[in-house]
Amino acid sequence: MSPKIIIGYILGVIILMGIIMVVGSKGTITTAKIDDPNRPVATANTTLFNFGKMTNKDIRQKTFEITNTGKSDLFLTQVATSCDCAYVYVTADGTRSPKFTMHAKSAWRGKVAPGEIAQVEVIYEPAINLISN
């Protein structure tokens, strides 16, 4: 398997893991116990995606969906990617986030009500972060 395909797999998993964080309605970080029946639950429609064979000039995009299958609001915040060659836009409750990158700092937060879906658009652009010998 080529290194670019492996990177595609890794990026998909890391980005999805990195974007989900539950935040309280007043901006304080809250956590819910696993046995709390009223907690929000983030369910991704997929956790892996293969961008296929790419050159450093290619740009590929994939939109993932995160559904709140829990019973209280889910807040998505502090989104970041694991590489400068990838960036993300999140759309939740009809609001599109700013561009999130590896070094993004943003107070943006998206609310996903129970039963609602957020979209996470991942763009992989290897030419942004070329490695030279």
C-alpha cells in the first residue's frame, strides 16, 4: 500500500477523532458520564476513507456526517487537523465554520441537537506541505 493511501486513512481517523468535543451551553467544558442516559452521542457515518492514488498537485475532498444519537445537545469545537496539508469546514445547525487547519485557533462552536446531523468537509491538498529532499 502506498504511503499516500496510508496517510489518507490516518488523516480520516485523526480528523474525525479530533473534531468531536462536548461543550456546555455556557462555554464551559462539561463531560457526561458514559452511563448518563441523557448524554450526547456522536456517531460518524464512516471512520475511514481512502482518497486513492494522488499526486502532489491533486486536491481531494470528502464530506463526513456526524449524527447526534444522544439525548442532549452535542457541541463541536476546537477543530484541528493533524497536518497543514488538510483543512476542514464543519456545518452544524445551518452554520458553516471558518477554515480549520493544524494551527487553527477559533472560538467557533457548532451545535448538533439530538437526531440532527453535522457535516465535516475534509480537504486534502498535499501540495500545501511538500517535503523536499
